[in-house]
Amino acid sequence: MNRTAGAGARTAAVDVLVVGAGPAGLAAATALSATGVTVDVVDRARDAPPGVRGGVTAIGWAAPRTLDLVGPAGPERVAAGAVVLATGARERPRGARLVPGTRPAGVYTGGELIGAVRRGTPIGRRAVVVGGERISDTAVRTLRGAGVLVAAMVTDEDAPARRARTQPIARAVVTRLYGVDRLSGVGIRLRDGRTRTLSCDTVVFTGDWIPEHELARRAGAAIDPGTRGPVVDGGHRTTVPGVFAVGSLLNGSDPANSAARQGRSLAGPVLDYLADGAWPPDGPGASASIGSSSAADQLKLGALRVSPVNGS
Ligand SMILES: Cc1cc2nc3c(=O)[nH]c(=O)nc-3n(C[C@H](O)[C@H](O)[C@H](O)COP(=O)(O)OP(=O)(O)OC[C@H]3O[C@@H](n4cnc5c(N)ncnc54)[C@H](O)[C@@H]3O)c2cc1C
């Protein structure tokens, strides 16, 4: 059922569209594919794993369970029986943390740092890492691997674990960045009010995750004000029929193995929905049901309209 959509986009139909190919989306797609339904997995990252359409970004909703995508082949529209949002989370960048000062080079998030090192970009000579999460340790190791001295870890935690062989400066926040073209230092304030300036040419703001909830929000899904991820029930159903959400999109901080576990558990609820279209009438919380394993057996594939993805 491929046809040309209004804005010049090609339209394809698929049983399940998975947006995001991190551990959660990949696990969901693998589990669903194994049941025989057609699954289209897209990820905006160009270097996506095999089986994933890389460089393809979901930009909005054309209709319920129908997404507009943009990729190397141009715009397209995918109409799905069910949509799995596995868009993950991003680290809060310096700007969003309201750290004032100049805008010099040498300021990274943990993810940006790892990407830059992978690309072989020269990083700097002396770094400060902000944060006390696992990714902060990863940043320290990455910096050392790239030959950068880690001058300090700064965290607002009371008693951070001493990891990655760096004694953190606890109960402290970064209050200012210094430098013109290149970072020359960061100002920090301790909780007792004392201030210090740490000399460095690189600062890495790590952790402090924000769920990538834009697509969920645009679908009209209820967002939890605490986690800032979509509200879901035990079957990962959002408040929008046919739209599921998994992984760190839900709370920003799910480790990879937990995200993958959630993805795998999604097959039952998605197959249930494809089979009978049932959805908790009042959204998550109205149903205690967690996707039944009988769904795959009950699914009548013949009843689904399936056609090749990608408009080909
Ligand atoms: C630098 C770094 C190091 C980490 N180290 C560890 C570690 O050592 N151990 C650990 O357990 N966890 C680690 N984590 C956390 C781990 O990456 C997450 O827990 C895990 O990736 C969450 O999986 P996910 O599938 O929910 O989301 P993600 O892995 O974030 O995947 C989401 C995917 O969705 C894609 N996407 C988002 N929006 C769109 C859109 N609109 N259209 C198309 N695609 C979209 C993104 O490109 C991304 O690939 C690290 C994270 C980072 C950033």
C-alpha cells in the first residue's frame, strides 16, 4: 500500500514502527520480529546497527500511529499498527544547566566527549568533569585514554562514591565558565558558600538526563512531571492508543541492561494491541494488565495490512 503523501513524502505501512535503536528499541524490535510481525526500526544516528534504517529522524505525527520521517532518501510517512517510542534521553548541556560565562571551545557533555574521542578530535590537556554518575566515570576514563589530565570531578552529591581513581569535590556546583576562544577555567561554589576557580581547558558536563520526550508529547501523551518521561502502565502503554514507550525515555536514567529488558517485555503488550486494538480506556493505571504471552498465538497476521516499508 505504498503511495505518495501530500507533501511529496512516500507512505509505507508496517505492523510496528520502532523509533530509536538503543538497547530498548533494538530489544523490542528483535522480540517483535521473532513473532512474525513486520517491524521498521529507525534511528537518527547514521551509524545505526544492521537492520536499522540509520540517519532517519521521526519529526512528527501525520495521524494517529502515522509518523513523518526525514532521512537520506528524503521525507517519508510510515503508517503503523503500533508505534514504539524508544528515543532515550540526553544529558543536560551546559546552557540548560544555566551555567553563565563565556562560550569558549572545550565544553562537552559526556556523550559529546565520547563521540569526539571516537572521531579522533583533539580534546585538551586538563579537564574538569561535572557529575557523580556512572557516565561521569566513563568520561574520566575516556579523557585519560585520550591523554587528558583529569584535574577534578565536581558533584553536588553529599557523599559521592570515589570511583575512577579521582577524589570528587563534593557538595559543589559549577557556577561559571572562563575563557575567550578556549576554556581557561571553571568557577565552583561549595555548599558552605566558599568559591574556587579550577584551571582547565576542558569541562565535561555528565549525566543529569532529560528524556527525549518530544515525540511522545507531540502525540498528546501525558508526561510525568517528575521524570519528564511519558506516563506508562505495566505494559508500557502511554495514554495514546497504540503508542508504547520504553527505556530511558521513561525516566532518563535507565541503565542499558534495564532498557533492553523493558524492550524485550514489550512484545506481548504490542501483539495484544495489534490483535484486538484494546487500550485502557482512561490511560495507564486504568488497566492492571501486563501484556499476555498468549497474544502471539492469538495474533491473526492475515487480518493486518502489511506492505513493504520504505516506499520501495
Ligand atoms: C556517553 C554515555 C555512556 C554511557 N555508559 C553507560 C554504561 O557504561 N553502562 C550503562 O548501563 N549505561 C551507560 N549509558 C547509558 C545508556 O546509554 C542508556 O542507559 C541506554 O542507552 C538507554 O537505552 P535506550 O534504548 O532507552 O536509549 P538510547 O540508547 O539513548 O537510544 C535512543 C535512540 O533513539 C534515537 N532517537 C531519538 N530521537 C529520535 C527521533 N526523533 N528519530 C529517530 N531516532 C531518534 C537516538 O539516536 C538513540 O539512538 C551511557 C550513556 C552515554 C550517553
